[in-house]
Amino acid sequence: MPHTIKTSSLSALLSLCTLSIASLSQALPNNDLQVHGFISQAYILSDGNNFYGDSQRGSTDYMEAAINSTWRVTPNLNFAGQILSRDAGNTDNGDLKIDFLFADIKAVENDMSGLGFRLGRVRNAFGFYNDTRDVIFTRPSILMPQAVYFEGNGLRELLFSADGAQLYSYWDADENSTTFTFTLGRTKSLSADIIKNIFGQSSAIIHKGELKNPIFAQLQHSRNGGDSKFGISMLNVSLALNSINPANGDVSLDANGYVLSAQKNLAMWTFTSEYSLISVEYQIGQAFSQEIEAAYIQAQYRLNHEITLTGRYEMSVLDRDNRNETDSHNLVFGVRWTPAANWIIDADVYGIRGTSGIPGIDNAGNMPLAERTEIFAVMVGYRF
């Protein structure tokens, strides 16, 4: 019942915002204000472990809804923002939040290149999908590739956006294009949800935490009008956490790494592969370090303009020094139906061998985690 009430209230709020902003949009000339939004609801059934709610009994605790808009003030100044509600089991609580909100200033632009800045809460370019992971229409499947994007770990808040400044540039030449993005974030407090997602039951000893000046950078190149894409992304994320008991000392975590991305687009097929290596150093009384290695390969086949089939294999190793004890392997098969431009229905099957990416806080009463998890998921999405 609470979930139903929350969803109904959110739907009413989205409808009110849409009508209000749409009226304002009509009052402005040349469509300088654009308003869009989306809402999607999933049903997840699993065996072995829970994923986003009590999915072993069937869960509807995975919902996303947002209103977003862009405002073109001048040819060189734009504003963009999004208000989001995301419910994902115990990893996200469905509260309304500002997902991104920034000013986009084009400093230099000509027919072949451009340079600009974004100031505010900006989306981080990381891999092929991170900066568009909020919308089911732009994801390759209901759940993001766990191996690279830490979907089940509840780290979306850390990865998707940052408060700070972003430099971006592009260079076009014939059928080729190159883009570069660099983000420097400011220090900000961590939400209680993030602390729980990272540290699980151990989060009870943490009083508060901060994200220290995150850095994201990406260089991406596309050839022949986008039929081939390549990219390298880098991140530097540091967390500083204060223990409830000062005698236990503070906790710190530093993560540095990169993602290599490649994609080939054919008439009926799209092949995508990404590889990531992240080094993590953390201090909990004493210093520890490990390297997280992950990769996936994905094939998408378009039966027609409405139906797409997806297959993906994912591999992740939480500690390269202990491969056999920390490895996980995922197989994903899915079908996507887009009966209209603003509707989408996804149905996916996930076979997971290992525990990497299983939301620990959705399984607090089911420890230790099962080594095998099967998931069936359906999600319906609508956008306007």
C-alpha cells in the first residue's frame, strides 16, 4: 500500500508539473523551453537472492519517474535540469531529488568544432551509458551492465552526476567526430543511502561521510557517421567517513580507474564491449587495497523497427589477487518492444553466478548470499 500511495502521488505531481511547465513553454517563442519526462515500472522475480525488494516473492520496488527541461536563453547559453524519483528496493528510497541542473555556456563554436562549460550538477561521461542511464529507452536492458556500472551496488548517486564544473569540446571532420569531457566536482556530503549501499551493516558505525572532489574524464571517437565508436573514460573518487566512536578512527576510500569502450553498428546488429579496471584503497583501522576488473560483450539484433533482441555476457573480479574466490559471471537475454515512439516494454532474463552486484541491503536477513541467482524482469516505460 505505501508503494502504491507513493506512486500515485508522484504521478499526480508529474502531471501537475507537466501542465504548468507546458503552459509556460507555449508562452515562450521559438520553443526555447522544452519539457519532457518519463515514468517506468518494473516487476522482478528472482531465485537465490533478492534484487530490488523482496523479489523472491515478486517485487514491484523498481520505479523511475522524472520531469526534465531545457531552456535556450541565447545561442550560447542553455539551462537543463531534471527532477527524479527512483525507487530501487533498499538501494534507493523513491524521494524526489534534483538529478541534474546546470548552465551550459558555449565559449567557442564554428562549423567543425566547439568548446564549452557546464556549471552546476552535471552528468558524468563514463563509459557508453552512464550519462543516459536514467532512462529505460537509452539503456541496453532493464538493469545496466553490472560489471562496469555497478547497477546492483546502489552507486548510481556517486557515478551519474557531480556538483561542480565540466569542460567539453568536440571536433568534426567529414564522417568522423571526436569529443572530450572533463568534470571536476566539489566536495559534498554523502546521503545515508549511499553509505548503506557501500558498507551494508557496517554503516551503523559511520556518523557521516563526504565525497571529495570527484574527477571524471572521457575521450570518445566515432567513425563513418557513428557506425564505429571508441572511448576511454577515467574516474577518481575519494570518500572520507567519520566513525561514531572516535577511538575506531576515521574511514577513507579512494578509487581510481578507467573504462575502455568499443561499439560497432551494422544495419541489423549492434555489438558493444567495455572493459574496466579500478584500483581501490581503503583505510579501516589499517590499510587495504584491491583491483576490481570487469568486462562485458553485448550483441543486439533488430528484428524490425519495433523489436530488438539482446544478449550479453558479463564478467567481474572483485580482487584480481583472488580471482577464483571473487569472480562473478552474468548471462543476460532480453527482448525489447517499442510499439510506439513514447512506449517501451522490456523483458529480460539474468543468470548470475557469484555475488558481485547483488544488493546486500536487500538480503540483510538472507546471509550469506547464495552463489546462484536467476532473475526475470519486465519493465514498462512511457515518455513524453
